[in-house]
Amino acid sequence: MVFHQELSAGRWSELSLAQQLGNVGSEVNRMIKWRHKDKDMADRAFERTLELLDLTLSSLHNKYRLREIARVREILVSSWLTSTPKSNFELDQLNKYFFQFALLARS
């Protein structure tokens, strides 16, 4: 399922990396916010997050950035699918990681 049809049509690659990751961060924040309130909403935010990360990976050409973003995606998936104190800590850290990009994009 494609949630961001306009972005997947090419507009995503026009955004800066900070803007892309700031948008990913918005979805990560939603995932965390809804995780214990509404599982369906949280899962949809998770799916949107993966979609945006995949769009980011497909629009990057720098292999070092690709490695970092792919690793972030891997940690995100692992943390989301397990519910342990460590995975909750990792999600909180990823939320902080992406928040820095949102701040950068706004400046």
C-alpha cells in the first residue's frame, strides 16, 4: 500500500535530506504516541515510516548516508517488533535522532 503517492512520484527526491528525515521523524513520533493507545494507528504510522525511509534510501546517492539510513531502518523495525525495555529505549533514541533533522529542516 502506498500512503504517500505524491511523494513517491518523485517529489520526495526534491526535498533535502534534513526535510526527508524530519518527515520520517513525524511518523516515528506518531508510532510512539499511539503504540499503547491505538495499535492500528500505531501500525499505520509504522508502515508510513517504512515507506518514507524506503523513499529516502532510493533517493540517496552517497553510500555512507545509505548505510546509516539503512541501519536506522533496521533498528527501527527490530525495536518496533519487540516490546522490551531496550526496544522502548531504542525507539526513544530514534525519535530524538529524527527530531534533530526536523529542527535542521526548519532553520
